Amino acid sequence: MSRGQTWSFEEVQALIDIWSEDYMSQLLVATHKNYEVFKLFSERMAARGFNRSAVQCRIKVKKLRQQYVKVRDSLRRSGSSGEEKEKFIWYDDLDGILGTRPTSSPKVVIESFKEEVPWTSTAEEPADVFKCSVSLEPDKSGDPSYGEVHPEEDESTASSGSPRPQQENTSLRWATPRAQGRKRKSWTERLDSFLESYMQHKRKTDEADQKRHDEERAAFENFNRLQQEAEERRFKAIQEQQQANNQLLLHMMGTFARALLPQSHTPPAQWTPTTSTVSPHARPPHNPPAPMAKLHNAPSPLETSELPVAPMTKYLSETMDPCTSSSVLHDVCLDSVSCVMPVVKSSLSKDQQKKLLSLLGHVRLHLLYKASVHGFTAAAFHSHCDNQGPTVIVAHNAAGFVFGAYTSKDYSQSGEAVTDEEAFLYSISAGGNKPLRVAGISGQSSFTDGSTGPDFGALVFLNGDKPEVQSKPGTSFHFQAAAMHGNDLNLTEFEVYRVEGLGELLDKPWRNVQWTAEKKQQLMKTIQSYQPEIKTVHQARVLLVGPVGSGKSSFFNSINSVFRGNMTSQAIAGTAGKSVTTQFRTYTIKAGKGGGALPLILCDTMGLEENADAGLDIEDLVNIYKGHVKDRYQFSPSNPLQADAPSYKKQTTVNDMINCVIYMVDTCKISLLTQKMLDKFATIRKKTNQLGIPQILLMTKVDEACPLVAEDLKNVYRSVYIQRKARELSESLGIPLSCVLPVKNYSEELELDQDTDILLLTAMEHTLNYADSFFENQLIEDQDGSDQQELYRSSDLNRPGFSERPRPEVV
């Protein structure tokens, strides 16, 4: 704070209140080097919530004293109207402090002698003059004779034993023979000595408090470290137990298959049995009932038990009778081993995807079906691809060809021939620059919507429920076989994607954003100068909530990078099937390296998962809202935080509470949100609304969701696809569209980008605006409930204990 900054009404009032204390006023009167006294002023001002240095307090006291003397002298003049007193509102308060002080202090003249001289009567000195001593010290015993003059006897009189007669109108000589060799301290020196002793004692006390604080912090960090190590050991033990359970499950599935399958069949040649280790703690196999053993063309029991999970699922789906396939396969395989199934990822390279998108236009592809995971069967194809709207088939062979078919119609197993003017076949060769596109023959149907694999006449995929393609050029489509698939009809992979149209760019953006450097600086300045509505709160606390992989930790790293001016990675971020964040973390953002902290704290949590016993627990989330969870608390989905746990903070204030919640959702996965995840979001929203916490929703990875936005981030509010997804997300989660904002986190960049920064800073500005709503609600509740809490707006002037007076201009 600069030296010449204007003092507010409350600060001047607090300074005068401190000045009016007897102890402080005596220190000011008694000391000349009063810097330490004004340090006490500064400390007491800080205790009242005002940040003023000792120099500022000294200058302000000096100015107030000068103004008081000026007004007092003016009032003493004859003919004064008293107008000066009305202008200077602090006159009465200062008159109570300075009006009773004398203009000067009386002095006592003491004649001192270097050596003691016996008293004698001389010719020059009258005989009636005698020596006496006066006590200048206060009489603590209450003797009424304090201050009286006591005559003393000289040595000759004392030896003779005859008292010397006293005479009236005697002249007194002040002598201090007993003070020889000792210098009496003045009141100023004594007060300076007292003040120095007090400051030494205070320094020792502060050092002891700091030492105790360091010891407590070291003990707490050691406790947290031990707790984290115990949680890591527990988590590792759980993982090992899950692996053992999975192996046991595979062993049980093999035993179940041996009981159902005939003993004479051998597995197909394309399945290579793999060895698997069965847990030594496996329980005896359970024999299923005899009616379920209706199978044919099955491999031997031993070879079946050694099959990996995905081929085993495929084999059971191929060999089971249709009447039992849907129930047995779903109950035994899909539900039981879903936890160990591999993550389904696209097999298209970036170049292949780019060439395929050049045939489809501005669209986004969603992988629905992957034969190497779900099985090379027509039943598996239809279970994942029926009634999905426009789709594109992507087939891979060993010759390096990627070929397939596109249709804008649904697969519904109607058994009818479907005509689709938009349908076409295509081929992308390994060495070709442009993809081959083959339109349908006019007057012929595009494909047959049957229960077999996709049948486009000239190309029949999954022919005979095998990884093969039947090629018949001239039926519905004309092409050269070598150009289409290189005469290689065996498939190495078969995928089906849902095609979502992105639409063109809007002529006018649905939100106006200024993409300039001045706007970025304005947003940064607004965030840095933010002040919460409640004076006792210095930083707004914002909680990040979202599914696993939605970009919560990356969002904090991106915001931190913007204010630091370079890429940072303070929060642990990454991609995994489980949440990378396993602790509750509170992060403070600093303006530049070594700069001051921003009035904002971002709190990161564990990711949400569909299952009730996985991911962030709702009870832990409510405790975070209320401020009961300490930093670095280790989440345990199966064991929420209890009130008697060391990481539970019992005494909380508004500084510990969450002021705004940011929901984060991956834009690429909006259409893939399951009903379980939507229900969990609804439960969280209900709890959050009950506590009166504002909420905002951020759509992450908008550049990956829309190619038009990837080309130019300024198209984010002109993209029809992003607007449609924002509306879809708003309706699904019940959040107003005005609270839905698209953002892009830094993930692979090495340098900051102005457009990315503006999107991120705009989101933070809206978040702080919503946090003000939380503080305003707290103020209203405080006014309705109790008048004793010290929760006031930063701009409030009339506080309890201050007298009512008109607000003046403070100089």
C-alpha cells in the first residue's frame, strides 16, 4: 500500500480508538524514538482487519494532531464561528486525547555535588541555612508527608547530641549526597527501557510460537505421509485381490464351458490358445444344470479354459444356440468380465481418418462396434449398430486396404431391400493419395436389411459369421476388385462408426467474444482484482467435479499456465480407465513466478464413475462443500470420510466452504453419457442446490469434438455442432444454457495461445461472478438469523460499535 493512499472512515476511527487507550497515549507522550510504538499501532490495526504500516500510522497521527491544533487555535480566537470544528469531524475525539495534556512539563532543579561536604556555618552563609533532602519518587506506601522537606542533621550535631534549633524563613539548599555515583533515570528512559523489555519478550514469545507451529506442521505432514503410504498399500492390496478375482472368474468360466460343451470338438485354427495362470486359492468349480448344455461345434474343455476373454466371448457367441445365446452369453460373459474387457479404440490412423472424413464432410465419428472385441458375428454387429442412424463400415485387410460402405439409413433387420441415394462404397489404399468413392447403380437397392452381416450386394461383410468379405462387383455397385480391396477378402479388423453431422458454420456466433490481446489483459486484471462480497473471506473456493478423463486437473494446469506465463503441470493429469486424482487437493494460483496469490482457490477431486462403489462418493462431496475435508485427504470410494477421522475438520468457517461448483464434461463423450452417470449428476445437483452453491458447466476438448473448431478456435461459437451439444448437455443435466461454457485445456502445446487463454479466462470470470451469489446469500442469511456474526460486505460502512454519523470525506 502506498504512503499517500487515502484512509477510509473506518480506518481513521480504528486509529483514534487505539490512540485513545491510556497505555498507547502514555507511550506516545513518554517516548521520543517512537517507531516501536507505531509498530504496536500497526499490529492493532491489523487485528481489526486493516493493513497499515507503522510509518503510515505515524504520518496519519501527525496529520490529525496538526489539524486538531489548527482548529483549537482557531476556536480560541475571538469572533470564531465554530465552522472549523464542524468541518473537522474528529475534533471531539482528539480533544479527549490531546485537550487535557499540558503544554509543558514542570522541571525540578536539583543541585548535585561530586563529593559529600559536611555542613558548616560560614560568614558568607547564614547560620540558619541547613541542609535538607527532598524525595522525588512517588510514595507507594501512601505517606501523607510525601513531598515534604525533611531537615537532616550534620555530623557535628549528631555527635554532640544537641539538636540544632530550627528557624523560620530559612533558605533551603537541595543536596543529594546519597545519589553520589548513581544517575537517576528519567521517566522517558524508564518507559524506553520498559518498551525494549516488552519487545524482547514479544520476540521470544513469537519465536517460541513459530517453533511450536513448525513442530506441529512437521508432525501433521508426517502423519499425512504415513496415512498416504497406508492408503497406497491398501490400494495395491485391493488391486492384487481384484486380479486374483479376475483369474478365478476366468477359471470358473472355463469350467462352466467344459460342462456345457461336447468333448470331441477342437477350436478353430485362427484361435491360438494362450496359457493363463489360475489363482491357487480358486474354489472348486460349480457344475451348471444339464438343460443349459445345448451346444454344438465346441472345442475341447482344456483348450477352452485357456482361451483369453475376448476370443472366449466370441467363441461362445458363435457356438451357442440362438435361443440360449442372448441370455447365457450376457449373463455369464458380458456382465461378469466387463471389468477386464479391453478399452475399445479406433484402428484408423490419423491419415486414414482424414481421408475418410473428406468423403463424409463435416462430421464426427463415434465408434460403435469393433469385431476384435465384440466378435466377428452378425448378432454382435446388430446388437451394437441397429437403429443408430447414419453409419460407416470400416474394414481392414492384410493388404493394407481400408474399405467399407456408408448409409444414411438405420439397420433394423427388417428383411427388406433399402434404397439410399446417399449410400456409397469407398476404399483407401496404402499408397493412394485420394480415396476411391463408388456410388450406387441407379434403380437398384443399396443394401439388404437382414439379420446377416451388412449386405451391400457387391460387398457382403461378416460372410458366414466369419472375418471375411464376399465380393460381387456389379450388384448394386460397380468397381474393380483390385482397386477396392486388392483381392484380399480376409479381414484383420472390422469396425462400424456412427456418423454425426457437424453442420456448417453459423453466419453469426451465438455468443460474442472479443479475441484480442486487450481483452485477455482485461480478463486477467478483473480476476486478479476480484474481492469477495464478505470481508472476512479473501479467496473464493471453486470445486471441480466431473467424470474420469473430463480434464479437471488439466483445467487447473491450464489456468495456472495462463497466469504464470508458461506451461505448468502442478496437478497430476493423464489418461487412464480409473481416476488419476485420488486425493482432495486445493491449489492456489499465483500471478507470475514468485508473484502474489490470486483471490481464487481451485479444488480438485476424484473423478466420477457410474458404479456407486467407485469414483467420488456423494458423502465425501457434501463434506467438501461444507469445508470439513482437509487438503490431501485420500479418497476411498468404499469408505467415505467419517467425523472422527484425522482428515475431518470439525470447526469450519465460510472461508472453508465451497463457493461455486464447476462441472466438467468431455464434449466428445456427451452422447455416450449413460443413464447411471446422468442419475449420479442429478443426485449431485440436488445436494448442491440444497446447500445454495452456484454451479457452472464447462465443455472440455471442443477442438477434438469439432474439426472446424480445431482449425480455428474462434469458430467455437459459430459451430453448429458445439451449439447443439451445449443444448443437449443443458437439457440432460438440467443446467441453464447460460451456465454452459466451452473451453479448451492445454494438453500437447508447448507455448501459450491467446484464443485458448481467452476461453479459459472467460470461464473463470463467470465462475467468480457466480461465487458472488453464494456470498450474497450468506449475507442475507446472516441478517435474518443473527446480528453477532462478523460477516460484512467489503463496502459496508456502518458496523456494530461505530457511532452513527454522516459519511465525510477523509483526507
